Amino acid sequence: MDLHAGTLQEPARLPLTGISWLADRLDRGLGGAVEVVAALIVLTEICILGAGVTARYVFHAPLVWADELASILFLWLSMLGAVIALRRGEHMRMTGLVSRVSPEVRTVLEALAITASIAFLLLILPHGLEYAEEERFIVTPALEISNAWRAAALPVGMGLMLVAAGFRLLRFSSLKPALFAIGITIALVLVFWLLGPALKPLGKLNLVVFFVGVVALNVFSGVPIAFSFALATFGYLSLTTSTPLVVMVGRLDEGMSHLILLAVPLFIFLGALIEMTGMARAMIQFLASLLGHVRGGLSYVLIGAMYLVSGISGSKIADMAAIAPVLFPEMQKRGAKPGDLVALLSATGAQTETIPPSIVLITIGSVTGVSIAALFTGGMLPALVLGLALCVVVWWRYRGEDLSGVAKVSKREIGKLCLIALPAIALPFVIRAAVVEGVATATEVSTIGIAYAVLAGLMIYRQFDWRRLPKMLIETASLTGAIIFIVGSATAMAWGLTQSGFSHDLARAMASVPGGTWGFLGISVVAFVILGSVLEGIPAIVLFGPLLFPIAKQVGVHEVHYSMVVIFAMGIGLFAPPFGVGYYGACAISKINPDEGLKYIWGYMLALLIGLAIVVAVPWISTGFLKF
């Protein structure tokens, strides 16, 4: 199976002579250098955060500079990872149309995906340089160095991506499709530039033109998701507003610099570590012994595992990164289709959004004034309801599974496998306990998991291949870049929507919906499913929470109940294709073609909607345990 299916495909190479030979040598040299630096940054981040936990909890002497340095390095890691992902063709994109056209048209679309990325990078690079120059006058509080050291990651990354994309074009078997794609891209940019004066008077109709039309055109043409979002946002801001484009760079920075997102690369690395040390095999053997003889058994395990570990890291993508590498290989060996696996993984991402200590719950409490303790109490049962709805779909799909070759394991063997797997099974509980007991923050906790996995691999399972570490670190950087660049682009797009006045218009429209409580809840579900599909979760909550919660209170909806409804609706949109960023994150983590999941995901999404309808209709599910 092609591990990078659904990403930019490697074009056929020109004979290595002349310019192509030089380009190939430069590409290998530059790519190798970037990979080494990115791998070292991942390793440094682990050491910094691990040292921070140790200093604070063991020696009671916190390293005040640790988070600041980790944040600086994280932006560099994200941008260099995006360079590696572009060079390797690992930025996520939809290839449904590309895979169904003739080879000649497919080659042009492949080239167009690269030239569209180049167009954005050329347009944004001057503003990236301006942004880094402006940050030169800001001094960081702990390290007391110029913030330009951090901000420079943006223009440097953009420039390196530009070079990497150029080398990709030179590797096409014929320059004709590349030149044709360049011509199309230049023509489209000129058309939009000439139409600028005509677009401005359209007002909010431009939101449809850019954030629906341009995004859809790019996505279905095979342009990487992150660049599709970024191009639409750049076009909207530059052609229909007077906003300085350096502001867009600032929003990219903001989206990619949330320290909580640092959990993403660390959990990706932890997932690889669990597999390499043999912990995954031990866990799978035990879980399979319990449910392997049940139809769809390991799919139930996936739902339960996501329920158990969800919210630990504060990032749903990071939760997936901790689970998928453990379960997917064995599930595929048992005949599960990759598309079904990534569809279920994406669905569980939406299902488990309300399980504490979820960063979404913390965010919604902080911006709306709802008790975070009450949200933590109210979030467990609604997630269980949606999980049971997913289990019904699993039961239906696997009701005819052939288990003739699977024998039921004896109790004695189950006990033996349990003892072997116990250190691996304990890992999620160790991680959760570290957060709850205050040993580590949601960002730092992954370092405890990494230390635990290293010790278990060396001392218990006696399986630790040091030679695999460099490759694991590079793959961690590449996946991180692909995912975080999407989040940054989505954050910039969210800011563009906010500046248009769309959020206030939406709030006024929802307040006037007929039907009282039920009408308001119904329109909230629809609105947040749509918002979740185009916005990363936290920006959506920050933008619309303060506006809508007072309205919910006026119409008689309990604030905790409304929180659960909003979070689940947003989660369903976030993890549903074709626009949901979370879905592409699940595909990136799983290294499975996004197109393969489309056939299977709608059944799971229907189950989630039915589960959400039950949560909406029965407020007790969200509020019944609050008095206890």
C-alpha cells in the first residue's frame, strides 16, 4: 500500500542530466539538511519539556524560560516540517477528481497543485519578511531576545517551501504540463486581480466567492488543503478589504503558535515509539484475546481506546496519533479496510470532544464564564451516548464478518497476555493521572509518556531499535508540518470571517429563529456543524461562544447542556469531509488516502448526528450528574 496516498504524488523524473541533475543534487542536499535540523528540534523539544516537568515537580524550581524556548522552536519545527512535507509530497489533499481523470489531465492537475502552492508562497513571502522585521523590536520576557528569532521561521519556511516546490516541478517527465499549469495559475491570479474593483462592492457575497467557491475549486482540483485555505484568505483580504497583508502572516503565526499544539509532534513520536518498543504488539494481543472473537471487536476497542485517552493531550490529532499506530496494523491484518479505519478514527475524534481534560472544554469555560468543573462533570456521559451510536454502526457493518479463522482464547492465555500487556495498558492511565495530579500540563504530559515508553522498551520488553530513531524523528516533523500548517491557514481564514462581520450577523439571525428553545438548539446545531467544517475548533468557540451563550440563557437552555451541543456539532463539522480539517488530520496520522474514507464515513457521521439529537432532546444526559 502506498503510505502517502492522497498526498502530492511524486512526478516521473527527468533523466539526471544538465539542469535536472543539478536540481536533484541541490534538492537532496537541501532536503537532507532540513530533515536533520527538524529532527534535532523534535529531540530538543522533548528534552526541554521533560526537563521542565522534572525541575518543577521534583526539584520545585521551575524553568521559567522552558515554555518560551519550546514555543520558539515549535514554530521553526512546524515550518521546517511543512517544507519536508512539501518536498516529500505529504501535504494532505483530496484526490477524488484527480484519480478519475485521464493520465494527461492528471499530470496537469498534479502540476497545478504545485504551481498553486508556489503562487501563494510568492504572494505571501514579502509580507512574511515584513512581519519578521516588525517583530524585531519585541523582546521576549524570559529569554530577553528579539522575537525576530521566532518570527523568522515564517519567511524562512516559506522560502524553503518555494525552493522545494520549484524542484518538484523540475522533476516532471515533461516540462509541457508544468508550463501549462504555470500559465493557468498566472492567468487565474491576473483574472482575480483585474476583478478586484468589481468584487469590493459585493460586500459579504465575497465570503461565498472566496471561502466557498475558491476553496472548493482548489480542494477538488487537488491543491493541498492548507494552501487552498491560505489562497482563499489571501484573495479575500487583498482584493476585497484594505487590510495589510502582514496581518494574515500574524494570524498564521497565531494559529501555529498555540503551545498546546506542541503535544501533536510529541504524541506522534510517542505513537511511533509505542510501536517500535513492542508495547503496541503486547496491547493488541491482549485486546484481541478479549474481543478478537467478536465481530468488529477491534473497532469497538478503537472507540473505547479513544474514549480512554481522549483529552489527555488537549489535541484531538495528538490523541489519534497515540491510538492509530497501536491498533491499525492488526485491524488491517484482520481484513479491515483502510477507508473504514480512518473514517471510524475521524468519527471518534468528534465523539470524544467533551471528555475532560479537553482543551475545548477549558476554552469554552474561559470565554463564556461557565464552570469548568461543571463542564468536566457534564462531558463524560454525552460522549458515551455518541460512542454507543458508533458501536451500532460497527455492529451493522461487521455483522457478517468471517471469524472462522479466529479461535476464542482461553482464560489462562488471556491472563498471561494481560500481565505482558499491563505496562502498555497502564500508559494512558499514567498520562491522565499526571495531568489530573498536576505533575505536568497537557502539553508536557507527552514527555512523561515518551520517558515511560523508553523505559518499558529498554527494561521490560527489551525491544528498542536505536537505528530507527532518526527516521521516526523526521517523519514526526513532516506530519507535524502538514497538520499545523493546516491549522494556521484555518486560523487565518477564521480571522477573515470575523473581520467581515459574519459572526455578529450569524448571532442576530440565530436570535430571531422561531421555535423558542428547540428552534434555537436546532439552528445552533446546523450553524456549528458548518462552522466546524471551516474553522479550527478553538477559534470557533472563541468567536461565537460569548455571542451565543447569553442568547441560549434567554431562551431557557442550560449552559452546560448548550456547551455539549455546541461542542459536538462543531466536532462533527470539524471531522467531516470535504472541508473538515480534523478529517484530513486523521488521514495524515493514519497515512491513508482521504478518498478511501469517503465511502465509509457517512454512516458514522449519521450515527453521530443521531447521538447528538439524543443529547439535544434529553438535557439530563449533560446535566444529570451536576448536582452530585
